[in-house]
Amino acid sequence: MTDKTDNRFADRAEDAAEDQRDIQRPIDRKDAKAGADDDKEDGAVQAGARRYPEPPLPPQHQKKPGIEADLDPAPMYDAPFWKGSGKLEGFAALITGADSGIGRAVAVLFAREGADIAICHLDEDIDAEETKKAVEAEGRRAIVLKGDVSERAFCDEAVKATLDAFGKIDVVVPNAAFQLHVPEFEDLTEEHFDRTLKTNLYGYFHLTQAAVPHMKSGGAIVMTGSVTGLMGNKSLLDYSLTKGGIHAFARSLGTHLAPRGIRVNVVAPGPVWTPLNPADKDAERTSQFGADTVMKRPAQPEEIAPAYVFLASPQMSSYITGEILPIIGGYSGG
């Protein structure tokens, strides 16, 4: 049995519950309509200088390290809309993983801004030659250096070859990477783990340590990080670890080298259409690559490369060091 006070509160509770249902009804109607329209309304975001491919992409899978010449569609790297204005005039740049993907796009824009380019690659000879031709088409010099960045001796030799060819080294872009997912944590072998760390961390360390003694004030190191180093990835445990390490390394090295006038920064991309990903994912997952970003598509390399120009050029970023610049296609609120 309830008293009158209890009844009063109970009645008000019933009224409040009905008020909540009244508020809910129009939202429910909108949600239902949105659900019905999902299939027809959600195209990829196209906010760039030209239209970019969007999922579903043709299903495809490659053996490592992946060949850009075999990708369908071909990555868009040449940025025909970009007008050079001497932001890197007279510079010499050393870029690892420059045969394809982000590295190739960076090489082309650096050349368009006035830099000569040393192109480092693993065994993708055809891709590397294509990058060389693209750099030379911009009126700049290019050399091609084949080797494994996980070996200190190759990094030393790459720096020496750059100095021999161009007489200087102004910008270093450690970019080469190894990425391979594992379905379960237990599948991550020590061999796999070692290869990832040797390429992604040792490679960056060896290259920068070899280059820094030859760099002058006004020089820049621009590393390639990743959204996985910011947010993690359940299938890329070792890769995410290395990318987070790169972010911390760059922040620390930027502080260390600041008195010498050498800036160190990171570009941290989200999904980008390069050979790295079809050489990791199976064909079906590759077809949906980038679909889960806010922009509902992967970036093309030419959408990422301008950030490297920005961070490399003393005209544009002289007061920036130790920063991580994410380019990930937006942040989702869930």
C-alpha cells in the first residue's frame, strides 16, 4: 500500500516516462529513415583537387614488398595541380622507400620544389626507375640506391652516395617500412617481430645517425609514422609498436638536434593506397581498404606528400620540431 505522497511521485514518474517517449519518437523515426537510406547516401568524401578512387576497389593481393606497377588502380602520386615555388630550392634529399607509394609522391613534390633526390628501395627495381624518371622530369637529379635499411652499412653507404652525388644532404625522410598483420597474438613469431623492429626502428635510427653529422642548420628530418602509432591496431601489434616508437624518437631527437638548427617531425598517415597494404591484406579486405574512415576511402599518396614538403621546408615550418602530424581522414565520434 502506498500513501498519497508516494502516489504523487508515482504519477509524476509516469508523466516523466511519457515525456521521454515523446522526445524519443521523432528521433526513432529519423533513425529508421537513416537506416533505410544508408545504402544510397554514403559515398566517399571527395574534397580534393581531383576525384580519388573509393571502395570497393578491385580485390587484389601482392607478395611483399609489393609492386606499385601492379596496383589497380594505379596510385595517384604526381599531383598535377601542385605548382612548385622553390620551397626546397638547391636542397638534396634522401628518401627511403622512395620507389613507390608515399615515398614516390614525396620525391616528386620535393623535386618540383627544387630538390635533388636519392631514392632508396629494397628490390622493386621497376618502381624505383619510374620514380627516378619522374624526378628527372621535374628537372632535378636523381640517384637510385638498392639495399636494406635494417643494415647499418647500407644506411652509411646511402648517405655517402648522396653526398658524393649532390655534395650535401639537407633533408632525410626515413619512410621504408615492414607491415604484416597477425590473426592472433600467438602468431607473431620472433622472426616476424625482429623484421618489423629492424626495418621500422633500426632503419630509422641507422639512417638518421649516419646523416646528421653531415646536415647543417636549416636541415630537416621528416619521418613516416602512422595512425597505428596513435591509436593502435589489434592486428598490427608489432607495427603499431614501432610507429609509436618512431613518434617518440622524433619528438626526442627534435629536442636533441634543435641547438644545431635541424628540425625533426613526423607525418602520421591513416590508410593510403600503396603497395604496402595489398602486400599485407587478403584480396577481399583490400577491396574495402579505407572504407571505415570518416572519409570512407583511402588517401592517395599525392594527398599525403604536401605535408612532407611543409615539414621539410624552412620557408614553411622553421618554428616546428618534434611534432606528429596525423593525416587520417577524420576522427569518428563513434
